[in-house]
Amino acid sequence: MDKFIIKGGTPLKGTIPISGSKNAALPVMAAALLADSPTTIHAVPRLRDIYTFNNVIRITGARVDFHEDKNKLVIDPKHVSHLEAPYDLVRKMRASFYMLGALLGRFGHAKVSLPGGCAWGPRPVDLHLKGLKAFGADINLDEGYVLADAPDGELDGGTFELDPSSVGATVNLLLATVRSSNTSVIKNAAKEPDVVQLCRILTKMGAQIEGIGTRTLTIHGVDKLKGIEVQNSPDRIETGTFMIAGAMHPESNITLTQTDPEDLGKFLDIFKEVGVELEVNDDTIRVVAPDKLQPVSVKTQVYPGFPTDLQAQWSTMMTQAEGKSKVTDTIYFDRFSYVPELVRLGADMEVKKNTVHIKGKTPLKGASLMSTDLRASVSLVLASMVAKGQSEVLRVYHLDRGYENLENKLTRVGAQIKRVDNDQ
Ligand code: EPU
């Protein structure tokens, strides 16, 4: 198991290219199974979650060729015959549950393992199942698997309202319905950029979807979808993570390239409040750190609100702001496993219910730290980069699920991070 050894205290200066988005690529990969011909996706990041999903797709009989040197993924759905996603793979990555919508939507049947718990508490899939039932699917649970059937080979359609709004459920319902011959309406649909990208790509494949980018999606089913060649969007969470990294040391000055500032929603304006100098262009963002960071309290919300996937990184930055702040997660109430680790570095933070109360600025001093999930793990790296002395971040396999080349990107702009095999 790899770990990072990080020497803190160096500013970041230079340019960091942003990779393609993991969470935007996964639904498109599932959508490729709905077509009758191969789909090519460019800017797919080389990440553990992508490799896992490639294997989930391969099990069905589809051909998956990942040209890693070019970040190009080709999925040929011609020979899909095994309509199942097994527990061994689904438990590694919850998004494998997208196979439910894709297989049901294309073949009228799917057997997909329930994902189970997650590192920071329960993450239900009840809305995925209720939505599919509302659209006419027979859903049965058997030995940890969901067995889904469309009685006459395709779903009847209808209307279903998501409460709360859910990215995953919106994706699954879209996948399940675009190829039926009926009309389905998803209310309170997610409008995260990942969902918007999926809708646009499905449309290019031949789907008919009204209301893209709004809370109501109306899907008029079509007979056929064709495979196409598409460009995946830049990773907005990686972008936000590096913006935070660039703000945390008073001498840092970095430029993020190949990104899409529009996908950041309200995060961009909230970020300005910490006192950074920000230069935003079409596909670049320059961050010049302030001498002193201002404390800014935030609450996570669905898009375009502050993303839960940047909550841990924001709290980490707030440990270095001059004053008190509060960070509340309204999407996931328990996503604070990184807090005790930051306290071990010297941060003054306390979790009460779904809010972390932070008193800054506290000097941080290097220590050994344990990663517990993807965003927690990157937050420990952010903290270690400004801590005095040396830190070790253990179990960085969490980080490898969602950040392509993280240590190389950061090392190139001045961070001192070394990956070592902890088992040696
Ligand atoms: N929810 C339910 N029932 C459901 C589904 C969701 O109650 O059936 C609740 C959840 O418990 C949560 C809220 O709805 O409180 C929103 O969850 P959502 O379904 O939108 O999350 P997700 O689709 O499982 C995706 C991202 C997550 C990200 C969330 C929120 C992917 C693969 N995952 O998860 O990303 O945190 O949306 O934006 O796109 C990450 O990248 O680190 C990550 C966890």
C-alpha cells in the first residue's frame, strides 16, 4: 500500500493542467452500453475508479479499450450478453450501480449488486429503485442483488419526483428510460454538470430529452441510439481542490489550465471571499494567495451551490484563516472523518452534528495521517503541504480513485511529495 511523504512549507508556483472528470466520465461510459455501435470518449482520467468501471463493463461482454497514453476510451457494446454487475466490483465503487439503468434500459433486465455502505456512513439507493418502479420496472431484492425487469421489454414511463435531488438516481433513471418508446418525466432532477454532460451526449447519440440543465427532465424514448465520439469535461472538483491548494501558502501563485470555470457554480464567488486574487478566463484560472486568509463559513448544497466534494478541502483551508468559521454538510451528514487527523496536526476543529467549527489560524506540525476516503485523503495532503516539517499520508489508494497524477502535478509546481511503498 502506497503512502506519501510530504515536506511542508513550500509555496506553489506554476501551471497545473486539469484532468478529465471522473464523475462526469462514469455516466457516459454506462451510456455507451445503450448504443448499437462503439463510443469513443476523450479526456478520460487514468484513475482506479475508471479501471474498476472498465472491468464492470467488460463482464457484460462489451469490449473496452483504454488507450491510457491518450486518455481515450473506446467502448463497443456489440457483444453484451451477461446482464450482471457482481458484488466484488460494485463494492469497490458505488457508481457501478449505473449498470442497473444501462442494462435495464437496453435489454429490459439487469442483476446488479446493492452497493452497501460507504466510509462516511449510509448512502442509500432507495430513490433509484423507487424511480425505476414508478416507471414500470419490477424490482426484486435477492441475496444482496437487485433484479430489475421491464415487463414488456421496456419501461412504461410516467412521472417521478426525486426527494432529495440525487445525481446517481437521475443518471440511472435517464439510462433506463431513453430507449423505451414511452415518455418519462424526472422532477427535481439533479442539474450537476455531470448530469448535463450526460444529457447532451445522450442527445447526440439520438435521445430526445427536454429540460436539460433544469430541474425537470422529460425523456421521450427512442428506438435506437448510435455510438459517437465525445470529449469528457474537465474535473471541477480537482479544479476546486487545486484552487484551495493555491490559496493556502501566502507566496503561492498558480494557474490551472484545461479547466471550465463555469462548472464551478457558486464556488467561484465564495472562493473570492477568502481574499485571493483570482483571474478567470475561458479555460484557465489563476490563483494568487493572500497574505492572510479570511475565514468564510460555507454550507454544502446541490449544484450550483457549494459542492460536498470540496467540503473537506475547504475546512482544511479554514484552519489557516485568521478567525472562526463553520463548515456544514447538508448532503452527507457524516463526512468529517478527516477532522481528527487534522487535529493531530494541530488544527483547532470540533464537529457538532453536521457542522465543523474551526478556529484559525493554528500552525500545523507534520505527523503521520490516515486517509479514510477520497476527499479526506486529498485534504490531508493539503494540510501536510503547509505543515511544518514532515508528514506521512497513509493509504493514498483512496486518493488514486479520484486524482490523476496528483503528486506529480503538485511536485512540478513546488510541493515536496514522495510516493513510497509502505509495505517495503
Ligand atoms: N440519496 C438518497 N437516496 C438515494 C440516492 C441519494 O437519500 O437513492 C441522498 C444521499 O444520501 C445524499 C443525496 O441524496 O444525501 C445526494 O446524493 P447523490 O445521489 O446525489 O450522490 P451520488 O450520486 O451517490 C455523486 C458523486 C459523489 C458526490 C455526490 C453529491 C459520483 C460517482 N459520485 O454521488 O462524489 O459526493 O454525487 O454531489 O458522481 C466523490 O467524488 O468523492 C463523491 C463521493
